[in-house]
Amino acid sequence: MKVNINKIRESINKKTLDATYKAQKIYNFEIGKGEHATWNNEADAFKHAYMQWYLTYFHGSGIAKTLGDYHELETPKAPKGETNMDLWNNAIGREIAENMKQQFKGLDLNKESISDYAAKIIVNKMRQGELITNPNDKRQFKYMELERLKPHDRVFYRGETKFEELDEVMSDVLIEQIYNAPLPEKEELNKKVRAGELIYVDNYTRSDGTKVNGYYRRRRNK
């Protein structure tokens, strides 16, 4: 049986747009008018995240990523900021789907209910700033894992730094770590890196130009 890819894409695009307009009426996020209603705004961010959630949840992350990446390759002359925004939001959508698969594993749930639940999660993440809603956003998809680090992902070792060298947030993280247990030696953390329990982040420069020295961090739960 020959598969008509274009018809499949049209069907998915329609489901995505329908879900976007439905969610926008419920949550009142930014949307434009006419043919550019879902372009470079919150509706655009929702649309990409939802499409990748839908494909990943019902068909697998491999298919979702392939179709998402192919869509970007179709418009090679698109501004870099727009492509960056789409790839970022696509990744968030896949992540939400994988988390929901684990959360609802073994449960037979109504498709509409699970879709509405996913829409709510996507909007919450958008309001928390985890989605990119403007192509001028400085966060870069290629550094996405680093861009999304939270202060409490950081793991300090004995003698690494002094309180006066840290900002208020990281000082609190260090104090909390010391309160819970003695700071480990550097070699102990190296062993955990080799065992896959921790990750060592090499020196890098953030998208805003800030230079960051190498450090140890916990693995993010996907």
C-alpha cells in the first residue's frame, strides 16, 4: 500500500492548528490574524510544541523528529532566529510526550483528554519561559541543554570556590549542599562522571556572551 506523505502531513497540520486555536481560546495566549496568525508568536511556539508532542506520543520520537527537522529543511532561507525557535519548541514538545508516556504508562486514556492535558502542560511551560516565543530570543538550540540548566543542577566539590565568588542564587545552592552533606572531593565526582551518574560541563560561552568555567552537574530527568 502506497503511503501519501503529503496527505498525512496535511492531516497532522490540521490537527495541530485545530488544537492551537482551541488552546488559545482557553488560555488566551498571543495569536495573530489571517495567514500569519501562528507565526513568530506564542501561538507559533504552541503549534510546534504540540505537533511534536502529538507525533511523539502517538507515533514515536524518531518519526516526530524526522518530520520536524524535514519541515525546517524545506525552508533553508528562513531567518536563523525562526529556525532556532522552531527546533527549540519541537524539542520541548518531544520531551513533554516522553514524560507523559512514563506518567500514563499502562493506562487506557481518552485521546481527547490526553491531548487537552498536553496542551495545558505546553501552555504552562510557555508561561514559565521554557518555550521560545520570539525569534529574537538569545537562547540557542544547539546549546539547549546548557541553556536550560537550573541552579540546583550544579554540584560543588571541596575547595572549588568561595562564597564571595558566587552570586546570591548559587551561594544558596552551595549552602544547601553543605547543609545536606560534606562537600565531596573532586576525584569522587570524577568517578561519578565515569559511572554516568554526573556530567562534567566544559568551559563554554553563553548566548549572551558570558563565559562559564567548567563544572559538575546532575543529569536532568527527561
